[in-house]
Amino acid sequence: MGESGRKHSPNDSYPTPTSELHASTERILASYVPADESEVDYELKKNTHIQFIARAMLQGFPSKYISQDASQPWLVFWILQSFSILQVGLDPGNKQRSASSSSRLTKLILPGGDRAIDTVLACQHPDGGFGGGPGQFAHLLPTYAAVCALAIAGRSGPGGGWDEIDRYVAHTDPASVYRRCNSVLKG
């Protein structure tokens, strides 16, 4: 227990630079939490959240997100899931339109309010599964995020995303995505 009576993450009596940075971050965050939380009226600032995710969807992410280029299915999923949780509906145009050929994340992820389905489908690997971005190796994690994003925004029928998933590879050889990824790591 820390000085405020709150539990802190353990370091197993072996502090490292990472655990020290983590503890420092906890102390900074704890300074914003009142000592007596019983008097605090927490409020979800729904409009602020909607503005943030709508801006990411309409204008792309700020340039600092460029390091997340290999996480494009996850970013699309998180945006769509956030809208879903906040009970905000998307019109078909915001769910669909085609992805640009740009490789920059800030331009590729949903600019102009377009392309959730097609952005995800652009990440599908020709051998099955989904990569973190167009032309990237397929991996189980972005495949999971891509399927979850398509479950939210997709639909059956041409261009709806569901029918474009290469189910044959996923069904007949689900470990192929793992093997391809593992072989890259082993060289």
C-alpha cells in the first residue's frame, strides 16, 4: 500500500527502470484522484469521447500515432467499438468506402469519414488472415481485430466485408497464420 492507502503494482523486490517508471506514473495519476472518493461524482463525458473518436475517424489520427501503423485493424476496431459502446450509429458511408493507397497511418485510417470495412479488408493477406496493415504479414492478433471490426461494421453480401473474409484458409488451416509469423521470427 502506498502513502494514500492505494495498492501499487508490485516489483517483486527487484526494481527495474521499467518498474520505477511505472511506479512514477502511478504516483502522478494518483495525485489526480481525491483522497476521499466517496464524495466524487464521476461523470462520463460522452460528447468529449465522441468528438475524439469522430475526429480520428474523419481526419485520421495525429502524427504521433504513425508508430501504430502495424495496428490498423485494432485502431479501426477500437473506434467502431467505442461508437458502439457510446450508442452512436454510423451511416453506411462511414462504414464502407475504399482505402487509399497511402501507407501513412494518419491518412489510411478512416479519413473523410470513410472506409472502415475497406480499410480492414485492405489488411487481408493473400494467403489468409489479416496483417497489421496493407501488405504486412498476417498474424493472429490483427486477424482477431479485423474480424471483430467487421462484426461491428460489416454485413453480408458484396462489399459488406463478411463474405470477403477468406474463410477457407482460416477453416482448413488455422495454424497457417501462426506458422508464417513464427517462420519470420525464426529466420
